[in-house]
Amino acid sequence: MASLSLKLLAVGAAISIGAILGANTSFAAPALASPIVVRHGTTSAPLVDVQYRYGHRPYRACTPGQAASKASRMGIRNPRVVVNRNVVRVSGWRRGLRTAVVFARAPGCPIIR
């Protein structure tokens, strides 16, 4: 009978050590983003806190595609993009005339001229 209780004691200790180690490793796992509801007046809109991990970052500079898209929204047809170090120049046709727009290489593609 004494050997049986020693066996139960060893099994119980192993289970408790496993539970302690399992609880510690669960804190190291990344937390999932859960939506946060913000109430403003009578309306509510869900807000999601997004954490950019593992190489997923928003663009820090104006890309040629973003500049061409913004130029087409401005009414420039057949956009042609030339990228320099600090600026992105988009040329094309607007109202039958040749036109060009110069964007800065900053987030949001601000217009220089």
C-alpha cells in the first residue's frame, strides 16, 4: 500500500509541475487583437488595435502606385511615373492638356507642385 501512495504522489507532482510550466508559457504567447467599441454620442464604431509585428508595417514613403492612384483621382489620365530620391513625378493628360504633378516621398503623398 505504501508503494501505491508513493506512485500517486509522484503522478500528482508531475501533473502540478506541468500545470505550472503550462501557465507560464501561455503568457509568452502573443495576444489577439480584440475590437474595442467607442461610444460617441448616440453612435458607436468598432475600433481595432492593430499591432504590426513580424515585418508587417505600413508604407513609410509614397510609392509609385500610391502616387499614380492619387493623380488619377485628381483627373490625370494615362499617368506615367518617374521616381527620384525625394520626389515622385506623375505626368499625364488632363482636360486635353499635358500636365504633371510632383509628390513628396512622405506618407500620404503630399503635393509639392
